[in-house]
Amino acid sequence: MQAAAEVPADIAAARAVGVTKVYGHGSGAVTALDDVSVGFGAGTFTAVMGPSGSGKSTLLHLLGGLDRPTRGQIHVEGRDLSGAGQRALTVLRRDRIGVVFQAYNLLPTLTVAENVRLPLALAGRKPDPAWLEHLVSSLGLASWLGRRPAELSSGQQQRVAVARALVTRPAVLLADEPTGALDSATGTELLALLQATCRDTGQTIVMVTHDPRAASYAQRIVFLADGRLTGELTDPTPDTVLDRIRRLGR
């Protein structure tokens, strides 16, 4: 199978160049990514799929500047993250990269409204009222704004995490299984919101998922197995995604 196609550097919002990530040392070392080069064009919606342990979440963490590669480079908006200091990385993650984690990472002492606005508060900025209202409405948060995370279901917490990641209008949104804790209807609403955000605001979205239906909302799917790129699929449908997954398993 062909490896995923490169996206030219001048149109890539984020890209990995010859990236290898090794955890541990000696006989206990585990190679999570092995010489991976892949780009994500500005204003595109890409899903990353592969079996458990294929390196999907590792790639997402590297693109978000949350970890550093053992070898290779990570570029976000043309900037090589390997050369950035910790303070510069913190500012970049706060202002230009939004991340939706599987664990949500909401602050338990803050209300929903305060959690959503937190990235802006840390940057000393005020939210765009129209954009904030759009997020609150689209994600159904209006009746929860005064609640704290412990008072919400896991699916409700996920929606708050998505709003927090989008509130700064990041250039790149990284989402790790964003629909994993949601029911079918809410998951569909979230995926439609991500599609619309990509289309209407030009944000670049990279979403890790194991769900063929969720992946079919993306414009492109990149497949990983054993830390290596194994191919890609453009304009996917649930059926074409399932067919590709079956072939990968052979």
C-alpha cells in the first residue's frame, strides 16, 4: 500500500518530517513512531486511524508540542517546534493549537463557563461574544454554564472540552477520540460542528478516531500501523473506510 502523500510545506498548517518517537531504552525500548512524514494542509479536516498501539495518539501529542520526537521535526505554521523553548511552546499551544484530550482535563473548581474561557483568561484576552455564543449554542452548553465538571456526565464534559479547545479559534485543532464518550446524536452534532468550523473558519483539524462513521466526516484519512504510515483515503464514506480497515487487517 502506498504511504500517505506529503503536503507541500508552504500549504501545510502542521507536518511531521522524518519523525521517530522511542519510549524507554535498551531492550525495553518501544518505537511508537518510525520515520513518519505527513502533512496536514491549512483548512483541511483529516482523520488518523489505525489499530491500538499504532502511534495515533503519539503523533497527535507531537503535533501539539506536548512531547518531542526522538528524531525528526514537527512544524506548525512553518515553525519548527524542536527549536522552540518551553515558554514559546506554551504560548504556541495556548494561542495557535487547540487540543481535545480523551481525559477532558477540565478544572474541577471552575464552572463550565470559566473552563471554556480559560485559555483566553490565561492569555489576558476577552472572548469574541459572537463566537462564544455560537460554541455554547452549537454544543448545547447554555443550561450548564454555572455548573462544575463533577455535575456533568462524561459526554457533557467532552462537549465543554471541545468548546474550550475552539474558543481561541486555533489554527490547528487536535482531537483525540472526540466522540468516544458521546451518544450517537451528540456525536453527529459534534462532527458536523467540526466540519463547519473547518469549512467556515479555515481551521485545520486532525482527529484520531477508531470509528469509521466519525472518520467519514473528514476530507482525508491517514492510516497508521506499527508506528508507520500505511496509506491514505480521500473523500471517505463509512463503507470505504471499513473496506480499507479490512484490507489493512489482512
